[in-house]
Amino acid sequence: MRPTLFLGTPYMKMSIACLTAAAALFALLPPAQAQTWQRSGMKQGYYAAYAGNADGARLRVDCGQSDEVLSITYIPRRAPASARSAAGAIVIDGRRFAGSFEVAGDEIKVGADDLDSLELVKDAVAHMRNGRSLTIELPQLRLRDSFALNGAAQALGRCR
């Protein structure tokens, strides 16, 4: 077996590349089109459900093989303050899912780093299916954005 770099096997590298491509396409959507929940095509067993709001903020749920949820990524309308992580919450119809969010450039992500974050993401995705609105709150970074959940269940498909 030949050694691999930090990203693991060639299959894993291809999967990460496909998710990155989906994120790039998502970033190019005009705000009016992005307000409806959509789903990317399946690439190497990975797909994303995504939406934007009228203010230009975006939200993406990454799903992997066997339809397991991997992470939720929030891209605010303005660049977040310089920080590596921040405490925050996903609020769905008044129900709070609080945890630690990772900040990487202009993206803020929860779910990919530890089991507690992954449980938060799984619980949030389960409630997104029947919810009406979702709000991301990151007080330390002075960020707060809301997203309508119309069509989220269909875009998520079997992702759990």
C-alpha cells in the first residue's frame, strides 16, 4: 500500500474535490435563485442540500455515503471575524441546537470534527424536515442569519 498525503485515499480525495466543486457552484448562484432549497447531483457518493436567503447568506448540508449527514456549513453575507471557532446555535422554530462551530475563511462549519458536533447536526437535520425557519446565531462573531425551510425535506432526500 503506498502512503497517502493528509487527505487519505484517492477515493477520499476525489470525494472532497466533488464537494468542493458543489460548494463553488453554490457560491455562484444569484440570491433570488438561491432562496429555494436545492440539491446537488450525487458525486462519488456525496451530495449537498443548500439554500440562501435574501440577504446573501448561504447554508449547506453535506451528506455522504449511506445518506449520513456529514456537516452543516454556513457562509454569512459578510466575512466572519478572525477566529478558529465560536460558540453558537442553530435554532429551528424556536428549538436551539447549541454547540461549537469551526471558522475556516468565509465558511463556518459544524459537524465534521467530533461526535458532539455530529449529533448536533443530526438532530438539526431531523428537525429541518418539518420546520418552517432556521436561524444561525453566533454571538461571539456578531452573526445571525435566518433561512426558510420550504423545500428542505425534499432537497435533503434520505440524508439523516
